[in-house]
Amino acid sequence: MKNLSLTLILFTLLTACSKEIAKSNYTDVIPKNATEVLILDLNALISKAGLQANELQQAKELLWGVLLENGNGTINQKINSILDNPATSGIDASAPIYLFEAPSLHTIALTLKVSDYTLLNEFIHALSNDGHCSKPTASGNHMRTTIKGVGLELAYNDGTLLMVYHANPNELQKLSPAIDQLMAQPNENSIVHTEYFKQTTQIKGDIKVLATPDSMPLELRGVLSLPQGTQLVGAAMFEQGKLVALLKRADFNGEVYISAVPFRPKNNGELQAALSAMMRGKPFHLELTSNELLTVSNLRVLMEYSPNDPTTRQLYELINKIDLLTLQGDNKLCVLTLDLSNKQQNALQQLIAFVQTFAQL
């Protein structure tokens, strides 16, 4: 969720927002040794989030206002043009977004498809003239600039916009050689030529992920005990009243035997034992209704002792929106299905509504 939120912000900022410049494919900058790649279909996510046109407009204007405080008339006019027609930013808003982590960066990077280099370059120069970013300079066969006060470094050419974020400006500056290296990276060194990346792009999902265990929390890595070099492929699909998520070992193409009779743990201890057995490779099939979830999560007890606690109440209400949670698979393949009570509204829209309410606590 954290990665998704950052991606939406960075993308909105730019799309709502010398030497010869190279022509490139925007996925070439993702190295083969990237520890995590997240692929987002932002148009589908925005549509399924149920945001109205006026809400999108307000969000874009707010984000631009934070980025470009006290902009002059010229830059404001340019921003308004982009808000009305994102294509005038020079970014292809219909292309997938790739967010990735690479060992050479030790931070989050985002690559976007440039559809019109001239428009993008003109816009960045306008930002520079208004004092919102450093003057674009040539670096090898691409251009570089820094968005002031945001911790965002941009590198771009005819085809690619690479955005690298770091909260510490000094650390961001140290990444300059690594950024130049990624921009100059030949196509054959990109992750796009790997078997598992191709597999990831072909699965169905609004959000897709290719990752190594290195991207997981240390505690989870230790429990799973995955072999060296393991790659994980996953996807999430938001449907009307339903969320379906899948995570599998990329080298696994077989089937997992699933019992037709689901196991329904009666308490938190039984749930933990079932999940532990799953991580060790034992096939499982769990099903829990909202009432059963309240019991195994101990929320029912918490509500009895702290009925006025806002966090407990919100989590209690969230679980009550679930009809059935189903978890099937083993340590090679796992599928989570969340059937919600409201069948008329997309699961993503319901999730966003909950997050907005929870954030106000």
C-alpha cells in the first residue's frame, strides 16, 4: 500500500504534471537484479477507485500546489493545460507504470513512458525558469534535474522518464552515478528479457509484482526458508465486491492439491498453526466468515473491553464488511479471495473509503 500511494503521488505530479538525446524504451532502465518490480495499470485503478472527475481535478490541483507553491502566471497556465489534457506533459498516461528497487539505488525508483520528448523538455524548462527545479543539464545521452524540496531526481530522454526518490537530499546526490548508469543501460541488460518478468506481465491483474525474498521482511524470509535465487510472481485484481490476490514461486507451474473441505480455525492459535504449516509446504484451504474473523483476530474481545476505542471500532466495522475470506495453496502457490458484503461497489473503492476513514482517526 505504501508503494502504491507513493506511485500515485509521483505519477500525478508529472502527468497531471548539448549532446544528442537518446531514444529508448522506458523499461530498459530496470536492471536484471532488481529486487522488486511493481507494475501498475493506473487507468484501471483510477476507474475502479470510483473517483469522480471533479475529485481527480481537486487532487491534481492540490498536489501541484504543494509542489509548485507560489508559481507565476506562465507556469500556472502550463499546469492548467496539463490538468485539462495530461498528454501535453509529454508522458503517455495510458502506459503501465513500473516502480522498482535496485541494489545500486537502495531506494524507490519509478519509470514512465515518454510519448513526446519536446513537450516534456519544454515543461521541465518552464519549471526551472520558475525556480521549482534545477536547470536541466545534459548527462551522457539524457537530461537531469532535481525537483527542489521534494527529494526527487529526474533523468529523461526520448522515451524514458526515470524518477528516483530519497528523503535525504545528500543521499540522493550520491546516487547520481547509479542513475546515469541505469539511463545508459543497454536493452540486453534489462529485466525485460528475463523469463519471470515476461511471466509477470502476462498474468491478469490491476497490480502485478515480481520480487525476490530480499524485498520481504526479515522475519517472513526466515519462516519461508526459500531457496537462494527464488523469484516470486504476484497479482491483485479488484472486482465488484471482491478482491483476488495471487502469489507464487515463479518457477512453479504445477498444481497444488487443495482439500474440498475447508479448515475453519476456532481461535487465533489454530489460525497461526495453520499458517505456519502452510509456510512449511503443507497444502491448506482456509475459510473464515466475518464472525469467525472477529473471533480468531481477538477483535470481538477487544470490542467488549474497549468499545469506544476508535481504532478497534474501525477494524471491527471493516471485518463486518467481509462475507468470506478464503486462503488456498501452500508455500509454492497461494490465492487469497476476499468476498465483500457490498456486491455493487468495486473492492478498491471500498478499500479506499476505509483507508480515508481510518486516516482521520
